[in-house]
Amino acid sequence: MRQVFKAGFLLISFLSLELRSQTFVDNSVGLPRSYGWSASLGDYDADGRLDLLCFDSATLFEPSLYRLQEDRTFAKVPLPFAPNNQGWVNSAWADFNRDGRLDLLLSSSSPSNQAQAAIWLQNPDGTFSEQPYHPAGNPRAWADLDNDGRLDIISDSPSGGLVIYWNDPRAGFASATQLPIVSAGRSLDLVDLDNDGDLDLALPSGAYRRIYRNDGYRHFVDTGVLLGSGVFADMNGDGLLDCVYSKDSGYGWNTIVQFNQGNFRFTDSTADTGDSIFHVVQAADFDTDGLPDLFLIAYPRGIGFLPRIYLNKSSPLFELSKVSIPPVMEVRSAQVADFDGDAALDFLGFGADGTGEQHSHLFRNNTPVNWSLAAPVKLGAQVRRDSVDLAWESGDSVPRTFNLRIGTSPAAQDIVSSASRTDGHRLIPSMGNAQTSKHWHIGKLAPGTYYWAVQAVDWGFRGSPFSDERSFTVVDPGPLPPMPVL
């Protein structure tokens, strides 16, 4: 484990040493023409390979699912009909009903051609069934924002701004909270920035994102903190999520790393990358040293758009890694993940070929990878009436996030889904659901015995085995005493 970066104002240097090359091959047979911002990745059939949900621009934004097969070709999977002729193209995978199978949240059109969310539950045979819930507005994300184990939905509000639809077991999504933000289609993130065991909101505010602290009671407090519109990752291994984004300085583009000092305090560090136009796409661990590296899309003069990987080193340095890809297209946007389950990070690129035609290509990473990750240890639970506080420790010193499952029977996850297989393989290439926190709170539990375990997830989104399973019991407190008569 390398030493954690020291806090303060640091100049992050980019060294063109090319010490570690990343070699990619084109692995795109069967992929459609599609818009880059419409792709969602998930191993829906749990076979160890990531599949692709996209809105194909060649078919009037019909949602299309492409399964990555064992021979590394893609095959289209039949889906229910979903009217969507207005160009709304948001989607996300998650286990909505907590049965261990991935479900879909996606944009659709109402009978009056207004944006609405659609929820498709996956059936045991791998088909999908649409649910009767259709919250109004174009959906942006879903996550458990009130720590009850159920996924809530954030959408663009039909009246402007953003709205949270709360997932209530009896009322569906009837309860909603309007957020005081005009989204204007910009990115948002749901991140636990203070490691208190619930998700805070990083919402669009002009060219930046404004941070709202989750107080745990379906209420969010404006912290006044503005962060860049980029990606969140623990860049220095201190267990706190930092923000990384690209900014035009007027004479070149810089990478800004906003280091999280705790309690919603951030310090900026700047990297000068010369005259290239670029933007940070993702932070992910390409060299399996535990720290997230940077995947950029750059525009060197006279060359066109190309991907670049900067390796995150022990002191505040990033080293340019040589990237070799087939010259089949310009890469203008991308998503990074291990598609074929070999632990090497691949990327799905979107852009134009020599004729200007838009394409998506999967570039598979042939770089050999060795990695290991220990399961968390020292699990503990403290029950308070109908809620529980869970805690654990890292099994080793590698920076990571954590992923929790809770169920009403051994190995089950019908209370909190991990979106992982029982062997720890991740079904979604993302941080664990507890992110960098080593404790989590779950409320609104019925009386009974619950079983839980936690796994580590590294910054290549690879999952460790689950910890030894533990249990806790919520006791029926009985009827409340009568109110005194005054």
C-alpha cells in the first residue's frame, strides 16, 4: 500500500514516461450504431460478462439489449415494446425487487408523449416485464436515498428542476420531494461525501455541482459547496471520495482534483496537460495498484479524438500510459469496465469513423492483470428498535469501496441487494452500495432475524468474496404505552 497523499494545495504533474502500456483490440461484432450517452452496462444474465442496454438512434430510440456471448460477439435480446419517439435516452441497471436479478429503469413516453420512467423487472427466464409504476419526468438515477433498502428515483421534474420519487411499499412512488435545482440536462451524482452512511446529492448548478447533505430524514441540506462536473473517486486512498474534472483555463486544459478533507471541505490541486483539449471520462484502476487512474478523451492537434490513460502514482504524480487501439474511429466518449471478466479494464467507445458515421466499438484490453482483494472483517451490528447500524473493517490495506447485502434468510438479499453474485462477482461496474464508508444504517425493519455480509470492491469495480455472514434480530417492541391524560 502506498502512502496516502498529503492534504493541501498540490501541483499534480503528468509525466510522459509511458512506463506501462495498455493494448486494446476491437471486439465489436454485433454492436449497433448508438448514441454514447445512452449506454448502460450490466451483467443481466450473471454469466460473468457485461451486457449493453442502449437506445439505438437508427430505430427511433428503441431501447435495445445486446448480450456479450462467450465467443465475444454481441447478440440482440428481445425486449418489451417501449414507446420513446422523443429522444429521451436515460437508463440504469439495479436489482429493484431484490431478488438477485438485475432490473431496468429507463426513459419512455406517456400516451400524451410526455417523458416518464419505466421499470422493467427481470423474470427468472431472462425476459422482462414492465411494472405499473410510471413516475413523471425523464429518469436520471435510482438509489436508496432514505436507507430503507428500497430504490428511489430521481427524475427531471415536469415542472422544471429535479424531483425525488420515494419508493414506499404500499403507495408506490406517490410521495415526492421537489429539489430546488434546474438540471438543464447536466450530470448529477449520488455520493456519500461525509462517510456518514447515507447518500448525499451532487446536483447540477451552472457549470458546477452543488452539494446537498443527506440528513437521513428525506431531507437534504444545502452545504454551499460547489464541485466540478466530473467524476468521484478516492484518488489518494484516504477513504474519502474526491472530485476530478476538466477545465478550460483559456490557454489549455487542466485536470482539477478536489481532495476531500472531510466535513465537506475540499482543497483544489491542478494538473497542466498542455494544449490538448480533453475531458475526464472515468477514474478506474487500470494497473491494479489500488488507486484509481484517469481515463481521458484528448484531442491532440491534427490527430483527432483519442483515449489517454494516466496512471495514479504514489506521490502526487500521474504517468501517461501508452495506449494502443485499432484506428477504426475517433473516440469522443467512452465507458470503462471489465466486459469479459478477465480483470483487465476494457472500454466501450463512441464516435465517428472516416465517413462521419457514428458507431459504438468495444475495445478489449489484452494487458495481463494480477489482482487480489480481501473480504472485510470484524463485522458488528447495533440494533435500535426497527433499525440497525452495521460496521466492518477492511481486510487489507488496498483502497476500496464496500458492498452490502441483507436478507431474511442465509445468503439472501431481499432487504438490501448487493447487485453481486454469491461468489462476489459484480453485476454492475460501479462502487459498492456503501461506497467508501465502513458503516451503514438501515431502518424500517420488521421484527425478525436478518442475515448480512459485506464485500470489498476495488477501483477496477472487481468484487472480493463476501465476508463471513453475520445475523442480527429486531425485536417486536410491542404496543406503545398510552398517552397520559392531561
